[in-house]
Amino acid sequence: MNYQPFLNKTAIVTGAANGIGFAIAQHLVAEGANVVVNDLDHKAAAAAVIKLNAGHEVQAYAFPGDAGDPAFIEKMVDFAANITNSQLEMVVANAGLTEFGDFFDFTPESFAKVVNLNLRGTFFLCQAAARQMRDQSSGGNIVLIGSNVGARAYPNLAAYGMSKAGISMLAKQLTLPLGPLGISVNCVAPGATLTERTEQEEPDYAGVWAKLNPNGKVGKPEDVATTVAFMLNPAARHITGQTLLVDGGWTAYAPSPFFLREQAEDQPTAAPARNGTVLKTRNMEMVK
Ligand SMILES: NC(=O)c1ccc[n+]([C@@H]2O[C@H](COP(=O)([O-])OP(=O)(O)OC[C@H]3O[C@@H](n4cnc5c(N)ncnc54)[C@H](O)[C@@H]3O)[C@@H](O)[C@H]2O)c1
């Protein structure tokens, strides 16, 4: 018989109506899990659940609301734990938002938005889920969604990058209170991933990032979803406190005088290609 580690287990995925979160929910449903599909957008959450449940018995449950609000998060965890036998085995803190802006003009309002969802929401989702996992005394598995921008500076993303680096640190910190309870916490950090949102931001998103990533490809939501599933698998239980980048090698290379020389010779920025030659791409600033 096939190994089915997620069969009849319960997961929460926040921000799961679209993009990476939806791909994670889809992967877990396909592997037999019950999935609480959270999203701020009520209509989109309902539509996602219809798609996820098509052709089989109900496994996806919409629970729309603000994943940055601790009171809402507690209700969501209670809801999830009541789907089957008071058990919640998996949580994916995926909801996160990006506010671009020049450092000198960045407003307290934009800063609060980023921190409220990315840091406060992620922290209190971990807390509520871990309390539930502690009480059910069968352990659990938490995956936080970080970003390559939490590992490398990127134009106009100081607050976002800071928040994602904080998420990566949270995974390390939580090994101490949660390790003894059998709860793993890891961070999966996507690089540039083609989603409905990123395509809106840059129409040639796939083309640009295929050139900037050393593996010559843009990330797809499924690339992140399969990595999250690996981290959630009980077979990976000894991995905790880690950040795994899913970025086509983007964070592996650093700017060098070589790129500057190429830029001076031929205007556009240069990035390494798979075959060791140099690709001419548009200026990074244009990618945002
Ligand atoms: N797409 C990328 O290139 C990329 C790269 C690195 C990291 N990430 C991270 O991956 C995660 C998912 O990214 P994405 O591009 O798929 O996201 P997205 O911007 O497309 O948003 C996904 C969903 O989150 C929902 N959402 C927004 N605010 C919410 C809130 N307060 N509560 C609940 N849901 C909310 C949106 O309605 C949307 O359906 C984020 O944490 C993001 O920072 C994405």
C-alpha cells in the first residue's frame, strides 16, 4: 500500500484562495488531508473550496478572515481542530503581504500593514496552533512561508525583507518551546514565483526571472507546495528550525565587479546563465 502521511489529517493554510497558498492546499487535499482554506477575500475562499472539493468528498473548508488578527486566528484553530477528533496536525502560515516603497518615503501605515500580517499573524498563528497541538499531545508540524527577500537585500523592500527575516528567526526560536512537544517548525522561503499577483506587477515576470535565476526558470506555486509537503511529512520530523530556499539559485550568487563591467558595456544588468555565459537582462529596478 502507498504511504499516505496526510490521509485524514487536518491542516490550516492561510491566504490559500490564490497563488502559493492555493497550490499548497491543492497538494494536501490531493494527498487526503482535510484543509482549512483561510483567506481575507471571502468570495475567493469560497470559490477555492469549490475547486478543491470538485469530484470527491468534502476535504476543503473555507474559513475566511484576517490572518493578522489573533482573535480570529484562535477561532480558526478551534474550527480546524473540530473537523476530526480534536486534532490539528499541520499549519502553513502562508498569508503575507508585500509593500514596495522607497525607504525614505515609507509610511507608518505601510509598515503596520506588513508587520501586522507577516509578523503578528504568523507569530500568533504559531501560538494558537501550538497550544492546540500541545493539548492533543500528538505533536504537529508547522511551516512558515518566508521569502528570498528575507535572505538578501532587494530594492524597495526593506520592511518586507525585515519581516521575512523575522519569520525565519521565529522558526529557530520556536524549536526551544515546541521541540520537546514533538512540534516541528520550519520556514520555506520562495524566490520569485509566478502567481496571479506577481504577474500583475510585471507582465513579463516569467521571462525576467527566468533570466535572473541561475537555473534559468521562474518558480511556480507547485515548486513551493511540494517543498512545503516535504517539510510537513512526518518522515521529515527531525528537521526543525530550518529555512529552505526555493528560489532557482537566486540567493546563491552575489553581485560582482564582473556584472558591473558587463552592465557598463551593454546597459542592461547581467546575470549568470546555466551554461556559465552571461545573459543580458533588464535592470533589476524594473523588476521591482
Ligand atoms: N509570489 C512570490 O513571488 C513570493 C516570493 C517570496 C515569498 N512569497 C510569499 O509567499 C506567500 C504567498 O504569496 P503569493 O504571491 O501566493 O500571495 P498573494 O499576494 O497572491 O496572496 C495570496 C492570498 O492571500 C490573501 N490575503 C491577503 N491578506 C490576507 C490576510 N490579512 N488574511 C488572510 N489572507 C490574506 C489574498 O487575498 C490572496 O488570496 C506570501 O507570504 C508571500 O510573501 C511570495
